[in-house]
Amino acid sequence: MHRAEPVSDSLQAAVLSSADTGAAAQGKRVAIVQSNYIPWKGYFDLIAAVDEFILLDDVQYTKRDWRNRNLIKTAQGVQWLTIPVVNKGRQAQLIEETEISEDWAGQHWARVRHSYMKAPFFRDYEPALAALYEVAAGMKRLSEINRLFLGGLCGLLDIHTPLTSSRAYPSQGVKTEKLLTLCQSSGAACYLSGPSARDYLEEPAFAAAGMRVEWMDYSGYPPYPQLYGDFDPHVSVIDLLFNTGPAARRHMKF
């Protein structure tokens, strides 16, 4: 599978809120995010933008979030694919502890196949996705499933950033302290964060530790041809792959 041509210089320049376009050369850059199930293209841009992507699954699992579900386009509109997990009596469980409650993989793959079998590049990716769902069917924990799909989809997108676990590094505290100590333990010089963390991330703590913080900018994604009506940018990255094939990276920022 051939890698798509790079995006334009103007789009690349819009990716980070930092004006320092040479920041990538100033030391190791990491991102630290909870694992998600078949996430949207922006999640994969965050992976592609860093030298190491740390999956933060030793934190509390949150219901009705992206950890165990995502969106696909269907003839009936945008719909959720949700992995059933054990919740009752486990309100404080960590993402990495969250277990699957019933069979789900066959149903998900059937819905994906039915929704995208007419997409231009479905046949190109059908064997790889079918294999991922077959392996996932035998897994018991959500984190394992998410990591399987993240690794597989990175391969299809020609993204080679290492995916590691937060458990691989010493850390302490919560929120800012945990992120900072993970950055330090992993040898990072820069932390690349998604924009939603602006509500709680204490940048002065990073600055005091000599750690740069940069912010991902998810605005301005170009549309691409989709099945089933008006363009929706929020669906799973598999929608991008099935509809654009080897050109998928042209519709991303990295």
C-alpha cells in the first residue's frame, strides 16, 4: 500500500497552535491519551505527530465516552458501534481493568461490512479489518481490543509511531502531575496535547520542569467523498480508509 502525498504546507502549518515550526527538532515529543475504539482521523494525526504515543489506560473508565464506542455512517444515518462492557458494581474500575460483557465482534464487523461494502476501497481493506475483528473476538479486556485496532489501523495508514502503555513508566499523581511525570519518565522534551485538556492542564508546572507544551489543532480538516449524504467529519477513521484508500493521508494533517 502506497503512502499518500503530504498535505500542503499551509495545512501542515495550521496543525499546532505553537508558532515554533522547528519544535519537532528540539527533542522527543510525546502524546498521552486514553485508548479509544476505532477513533476518528484526528486521533491518528495525534499519533503521527509524535515520537511516542502513550496509552493512558491506568485511569478510571468513563461511561458513554469514546473508550468503547465510535461512529460510522450508514444508509440510516450516523450510528454508534458500541463494545458491551461490564459496568455494574465497577464504577471505579480503570480502563485497563474493563472487561467485555458479551460477544460483539461479529455483529460489529457485519454492520461495518453492510455499511461500507459499496465504498470505493472497501475490498482493499476488507481482509485486514476482518482479521482484526476475528482476533478481537477472543479478547476479554477493552484495552487489549483498542490497542489491537489502533496498531492495525496505524499500519493501514502508514503511521509508525510506537504505541506504549502508561504502565511502562513510573508516574505519580493525577491530571497534570501524572502527565508531567510520564513525560519525564519517557524522556520527552515536549508534550503534545489535545485541545480539551486546556480546561485542566497546568502549563506553568510543565514550564517549571523545563517541558514544552504544544496544542493539537483539529480545525480545518478538508472534506472527502463519503457515502450516504452530507459530509460528517466526526466518524471513525475506517470511513476515511474505505472512501479514499491510499489517499487517506491527504485528508489528514500529518
